[in-house]
Amino acid sequence: MQEKKVKTEKAVVVGRIGNKSIKVAIDYIIRHPKYGKYIKRRTTFSVHDELNTASVGDIVEIAQSRPYSRTKAWRVVGVLQKAAEK
């Protein structure tokens, strides 16, 4: 039996929603189909953060998982880079 491949992404934390929840954003660019200009796009996810390790500005690795709530179906795998302290 084959193992399932879990989809993972790198994302930037843009907000804390509450206890054990964060909001992350994945930025990317696409080319306009007609005019050829490059356009910035952003996808946001609500992510389950079991240990409350991530803070705003951190770069985290997230993985797709079971639904934790109506909006959360991703979880934090680890913090790749902490945000710069002010």
C-alpha cells in the first residue's frame, strides 16, 4: 500500500485569530491571459497552530490535514524563520 503525499506550503503569518489559530498568506504572481502583464495574487488560509509557536511576520511551513473547524483544514508543521524583532 502506498503512502499518501501530504501537500505542504511555505507561508507568511499575517495575523493571530485566537487561541491555536493563525491566518497565513501565500503570495504569487500570474501572467494576465490577454495583456501579458504580471499580477500579484494572494491566497489566505486559516491554520491550526497547536502549540501557539508562530507570531505575525514568521515564515511557517503548513500541511494540509483533516478539518479542525469550518475554515481550518491546514496545520503548522514548523516555523522556518522568525520575524525580525523591533
